[in-house]
Amino acid sequence: MTSFPEIWYLQAIMVFVMALGGIISYYSLLAARHSGQRSPLHFGLGFLSVSVGAGAAGVIYEVLAGDLLTAWVVCSGVMMVGFILILLALCEGGPYPSKELEPEESREPK
């Protein structure tokens, strides 16, 4: 009886993270296209970058036979760009106005 190598668990998790990030990116880019706003575009590109960064270390280390340090530096750099784009999307709208409640006497009864 052969055991399931532990590396396959890591690879399965990375594929799941990349797929989930791809789905989030897809819907964010659709929202950007339909709304014409830049914020969903930055969210989509940010999540796409984070997803690609998550898989980049494994590809560089295992497929391209690079060293582990290079793989993690590239992975971290790509993920950093993604998080900067997500932060940009969050900060892009500026300060949000607070909703002021109307005085009770000005409300009409229903």
C-alpha cells in the first residue's frame, strides 16, 4: 500500500487557491466592465495577481528547477503587487459620506 505524498496536499491547496482567486477575478472584471468603474477592475487585477503569486513559487521551484529563495521572492513580489491593487481599490472612492438621519418630526407617517 502506497501513501499519498504530502506534497500533493500542498499542490491541491494551491490549485484551489488559484481557482478561487480566478473566480473572484472573473466576477470582479465583469463588474468593472458593466459598471464602468475602476474599483472592481483593481479588485479583479489584485486577486488575479495574488492567485498567480500563490502558484508562482511552486512553478518556479518544481517546473523551472529554480532555487527556493528565488521562488519565494518572485511569489512574494507578485502577491505584494496584488495586495497593493486591492488596497487601491478600497481607497479609490475616497471618504464615504455618512448617512445623516432625518429628524423624526420631518418624517411622514406611513
